[in-house]
Amino acid sequence: MKMFIPGRLCLFGEHSDWAGGYRSINPALHKGYTLSVGTNQGLYAQVKPHPTHLILHSCLTDGTRKELLQIPMEREQLLAEAKKGGFFSYAAGVAYQALTLYQVQGIEIDNYKTDLPIQKGLASSAAISVLVARCFNQLYQLKLTLRGEMELAYHGEITTPSRCGRLDQSCAYGNRPVMMMFDGQHINIIELKTDKNLFFVVVDLAASKNTHEILSILNQCYPFATNEIKQSVHKYLGEISARITQEAATALEQGDAESLGALMKQAQTEFDRYLIRACPSQLTAPVLHSLLKHPPLQPLILGGKGVGSQGDGTAQFIVKNQENQQRVIELIKRDFPQMQCLKLMISSSAAEITE
């Protein structure tokens, strides 16, 4: 059986997934809202059952094969591998959860191709977690829904040292844009369609950021704000992000690229205003802001912002049409040759994303 799991691009609402989760402790916090869509890059795999082991053959984006993961389907050994952290921990964490919750044996995954950039805010770890969850679901006929696969993948990922939010696993929805609402432990997911094709450019900034530091520091601002900086974090990740994201969902359904662009600019301005002081070493992001403000790009883009946890990882732009999409990529290749660009289109016909 062949499978493809894409990455996930968070268009709006980054960080509000875990922030909204704190409502179970502090109900005065605002609900979190995110707007995301699958990338057309991802993980390609051939999968089959295995009687006794979790086996994972994987490859990197350059085609290099990593060493083979082969672990007996025994809870203690899977849990020990998951707790190590690192590349294979996600697969082991999901397998541990599947073995704990369901009557399953092993699986063998040949991840023969990967074209999803790793550690660039495009949910590569969630993609492998969802891949493993879907394998167990389909190979052992567990009859899980997409939400069920997301839950299994999420619980597998947090079995590892990762402290991901619940947004990442929305890659299970493939190329359909979704708005998610986070209220404590409750999540609501709304699938969206757009009236017109929407064109984006996703840019790997070829710089670096420390996602662990960003998440650690921002989480220290919750569940209760005890100073002005923490109050500012609550304000942006609460009421401001919720408003912008809901307006963006409406604009997406209307195919209104101009409004989406304006909302991207607004989101980045407010993010910088309220969050940089909390983590200036990572969120000042000079490379990101240099690209967003690059003068030759301005006539070609409708708006742009950071991706994922923000910082100098990945940027996204929305443009008017396919022609401008290509012109933006060529301009970035000329002026920032170290950066890598990906095309993304949300289709009006079937929310299909193409290269």
C-alpha cells in the first residue's frame, strides 16, 4: 500500500493552539484559532504489516538513506526509543500508543522519497507521526477518522520529548485548508473551500532558529500573566490572533487574496509588537524581516509573514496570480540565492495543491 503525507503550512494563528489549551487551567484566556493547509511536499511511503516489529526505512530530502529503525513491537522498547528524542522517536512514540490502545502487530514503512524541508516550520515531525498513525489505521482496519488519526499521532508525538501543539497534525487533512479552534482540551475543525485559486510562495530562509527556546519562553507566559510582557503575549495569542485568523478564514472562502495579504501584514506587525520582547534572541528574526521588507518584492506580493513558531526559519507570501508567483521565486533566487522557494496553490475546485 502506498501513502503520501504532506507537511502543514500554518497560514495564520501560530502558537494559539497550545495557548488555547491553557484555557483548561485559566478560563479567562481566549480560545485559539488557526488556519492551515497541507503542502504539496511531503513523505512518500510503501507500507505493509509486519508480524513482530516496527521497521522504518527513511530517506532525507537529498535522497540519502538514514540507518534502519527496527524495534520489536513491545511497549517497553518502543517507549524507551520514543523517550530518546531524535528522528526515530516519533515513529516509536506513535507505535507505542497504537500498541497500548489497539490490537495491532507491527508495520514496515519504506519512506522511499522525502521532498518536505525538515525543521523549517512545515510540520515534518507531525508528517512522520501521521504517516505511522495512518499505517496502523489502514493496515489493521482500526476505522479511525481523520480526527482519530490526528489524536493517535499527537499522543505519539508527545510521548517523545517534543512539546508540540495540536495544530501540526492537521496535515492529516492533506491539501484541504482547515480552521481549527482550541478551547482547553476541546478542538473543533472546520474544513474550508475557496471561491478562487490562491497562490503562495513559501521560502526557506536558509538561516537558523531555536524552536525549543521560542516555545519554552512563550509557554512560561502561561497560564497566568504576571507582568507586562506576559500580558502582551496573552493579548496577541488571544484576542488579536483570533480576530485576524477568523477574518482570514472568511477571506479564504471568498477567494479574496488582497484581504489575505493585508491580514498577513497586520498579523506580522502585531506579532512583532507584542511578542518580540518576550524572546528577542529568536523572534527579532533579522533575516525574515529583511526578506519581508525587500523593496523589489513589494510590487509583486499582496502580503507576507513568518511561518510556524516564527523566527528565522520560513516565510510565506501570497501573490495575485501564477505569473507573480513565478516572478517572486525568480527574484528571491537572484537576490537571496541561499534561500529555497516552494510553490503552493489552494485550488477553488477541490482545494488541491499543486507544484
